[in-house]
Amino acid sequence: MTASGLAAHRVSKQLGGGLVLDGVSLSPAAGSTVGVLGPNGSGKSTLLRVLANVTPPSSGRVTMDGQDITEFGRKALARRVAVVEQHSDTQIPLTVRDVVGLGRVPHRRAWLSASAEDETAVHEALEQTGMTAKADQRWQTLSGGERQRVQIARALAQRPSELLLDEPTNHLDVQHQFELLDLLSGLPATSVIALHDLNLAATYCDDILVLDGGVVVAAGPPDDVLTESLIMQVYNVKAEVTTSPEGHPHVRFIRS
Amino acid sequence: MTTAPVREPLRQRSRLPAVLLAGGVVLLLSIAVAVTIGPADIEVADVWASVADHLGIGDSTLSVLRDGIVWDLRMPRTLMAAVCGAGLAVCGVVMQSLLRNPLADPFILGVSSGASTGAVLVIVLGAGAGVLSMAGGAFLGAVASFALVLMLSHTLGGTTDRVVLSGVAVMQLLSALTSFIVLTSADAETTRGVLFWLLGSLANVGWPEVATGALALAAALAVCAGYARSLDAFAFGEDAAATLGIAVARTRVVLMSVTALLTAVLVSSVGAIGFVGLVLPHAARILTGPGHARLLPVSALTGAVLLVWVDTVARTVLQPQEIPVGVVTALIGVPAFVLILYRSRGVQ
């Protein structure tokens, strides 16, 4: 496999005696949006943490442009890969602009102050996420959805080629869910997104990876992956899958 | 792609040198004036004359006695107050940011209680008598307790909350030990001495302590300044810092060791002066905003000015008796802390 960008090769992760990831491989096409689906505890977050080099895999490797990420250099990796965690909070009184500015940390050396490029990146990230009007507001005064968008703005300010997002739509209302996924799928960066909503995944993702018990049970374009039998097998829920007018699979759950 | 931002973002960073210059001037004036305050009548001009004379850039017409009061008694004491204030404030900033805990202070790694146990052992039991001074015992105790906290927190998983919990546990253990030693082995006179030192006192400070403290402060400041950007990145925790390219484990070990060593040096010569390291970082954040490149030097200067004045109050207000400086910092620090928390209510 040619490996441009971030890729996982038969990655396993043991945590507290159990196997949380079992031989997971993933190599997203450059610029694509990949949805990681699966029930709670299926290993979605762990996969993202391993991809982000936050936690090392127990076996297997993660590579960036073919090079093992542990040899890629932390700073260099942080200039390529930005991460949005599921939960984030701070006790420190920071403004929205301060938080977004953290995205420039990997681009600066310790003794230099912000460059024009830093300021442009922060400015653009605020614009893209619709947070410009709140730039001087305190983080602590924001709603859950706004905090999520600020973290996404921070990730964009990193100007990454790869974005890893753990359930970024969790705290968002429907409008902002669509706006966010519109934004992410329109970016030149490759996005790997853990998602719960099958229809959002079907609408916005180029590829889908379905995890169950740490094992990849299906991978490929939404049309191939999101089938009634797979949903029954993984989620134990009856569903009807039709094709939406836009040509995406559409999942309707059926009460049994 | 887009036009440059119109408003000035990322705070008024260009003003940092001006702020530092102004702070430096206030600090120098504070030291000069604080030295004149006391039972013997000294003028600011006398202070300049004495300093100029000793630095070999002028001639002093001061009497030997008055020159001695300025140069041998009040000057080292006031300078040490400045060094301690700056050092404790910087250690507080680093600990609070690194451990993401607004209640963290320089003593959270067990350093002060370890120092107390070490000092008390030397005083009371005469352990290492002759070879080991009280300050030496305090320093060894401080380093030993920090090592214990590090080992304990590493065994428990190494996360920041484990560091805090280990620190608290070691602190409790060592203060119990200190109390036990004092109660069983000390006479009334020694107990008084120990107590005074436990509360913090700048009374017996000379030039050697000032030199050691200033060197330790300068070294620690240089290291911490180099990690300023890393400290910023810790705002959302260690995992978030790691994804911003920070070497989390190395940063944590280096900064904890540097602050523990600086605290150990300071505590071993002046005792545990509380509240400066806890309250001042919060006040400095209000003044400068959260960026550590500004926060570290500004809190150092504010801490220095504050402790110069607090010590002046401590040694003069009940003349000829002296109040332990730690008592005064607590009397000022507690209401200030409440005020800061009150200001930030509803925001958390």
C-alpha cells in the first residue's frame, strides 16, 4: 500500500487486560472524509487516540507518509494532524481567540511571538466556524455546542492535512451538525470522524469503517457498508435502508 | 485568501518590554524605600550611598553603624524577600498550569513539609550536627519528599491528579512526623524557633542566602520561560497538549523538578511562606491574561514587590516584636483569594 498521509496498519490495543482494538487497518484517501461507526465501546475513540499518537498501539503501526509516527517528530506531526477530543474543558480563564490560538503552538518556536501567518490562520478558523463574533468571549461562558466549534476552529488553525474528530456532532443542534459536516467534507484535509448518526455518515462520508468489539466488520463506501443486515448484526436493531433522493443510503430504524 | 485581521489579536504583546521595565523600576524603588523603614532612621539617599560604596562606584559618608544596618541587615533581607516573592509566584504559576489545578501552589509537591521535617530533625535531634546546618537539612528533606511524591505518583499512574493526590498524602505524612518530633523531643525554646521557621521568616538572612536564592531563581526562570508555550498548551490537559506537539512527559518532569528545586532552595533558608504561590498567579492572570510568555515574568515581578512590602510590614508593625512573614501573607492572601474566587463566580 502506498501511504500518503496518516494510515493504521493492523493496529491492536490492549487496555486493562482486554483487547480494545484488534488488527485495525485504515488508510484514508487524501482529502476524503471517513466515518468511523460502531456501538459504544467498539473502539472508535481508542482508534483515534492511537492515530493521534496520544497512546501507542500494543502492536501494529501508524504511519504518516509511510514513516512511523513515533519517528515523525511530535511538532512535525502536530503540524499535519489536528485532533478534536470528545470532551474538553479548562479552568483557566481563556477567550475564544486564546483557545483558537493554541492551534498555532506547533507552528511557533518558543521565543517568537505570533506571526502574520498565525493571525491569519486564527482569523480564518474563526470565520470558518462562525465564531468570529464571539472571539473575545470567555470559553467558560459558551454553550456545549459553541465550545465544540471553538475546538474545531483551534484544530483548523493548526492548518492540518489530517483531522481526527471524536463525535464532533455530539453537542450540536441539527443545523450546526450539518454545517460542521459540510465544512469538514469541503476541506482539502482528510478527516477521520467518529460518528453515531448513521444518516449523517451516509450523507457526508466518502468511506465508512464499522467497528464492533475492536474489530473492523465492514469498510467501504456508504452504499456498500450500510445495509440492513450489517445494522442488525452490529447494533442489534432492525432497519430499513432506502436510497435518498440525493443518492445516499437512508437508514430508518424499525421498532421491533 | 482573506484579508488580514482588522483588530489586534493575541493581546498587546508588544507592550511586554514596557511592562517589564515599569515593573523593574517599581521593584527597585520598593526595595530602596523598604530598606529605609525600621527603627533606625535611614534615608533613601543613605541606601544609594551605601550600595554605591559597596559596589565601588561611589564614596559613602555614612557611619559604620548605619552602613552596617543598610548593607548587612536590611539590604540582604529585602533582596531575599524579593527573590522569594518572585520564586514562589513563578513556581505557583507553573504548578497551577502544569497540574491544571487552581489550588496548586509551590508546596503541593510536598517540598515545604519535607523541608520542615528535615530542618526539625537537624534542630531537635542534632542529626548531622556540625556537618549539616538547618538549611542543609531542610534542603535534603525537601528533595527527599519531592522524590517520594514523584515515585508515588508514578506508581499510581503518573497522571496529574495522581501527582496532586500523592503530594497531599506525603504532605500530611510529613507534617504529622514533624509535629511528633517537635512534641516528643523539643524544649519550649526550640519549639518557638521551629514554629517561627515553619511560618516563614526572613529574619536571619545574609548575603550567601541571597546569592544562592537569586542564582536558583534566575536558572528556574530561564528554564520555565523556555517552556512558556508548552505551558499554554496544557490548558486543555495532557492529551490535548500532546496533540499540539508537546513532549508531555518530558515537560512535566523538567518543570516539576525545576520548581521543586527552587522551592527547596527558598524554603530551606526562609521557611514555608504560604499563599504567595497560591494567590499571586491568579492575580497575575487577571493582569496579563493567560499567555505564559507574559505571565511568568509579570508574576515574578509582582511577587517580588509584594513580598518586599509584606516583609516590611511583618518586621515593623509590632516593633520590636516581629510577626512571622507567613502569618502576614496569610492575613492578606486569604481575603485576596476569596475576592478572586468571588470575581470569577458564575464563570466556572
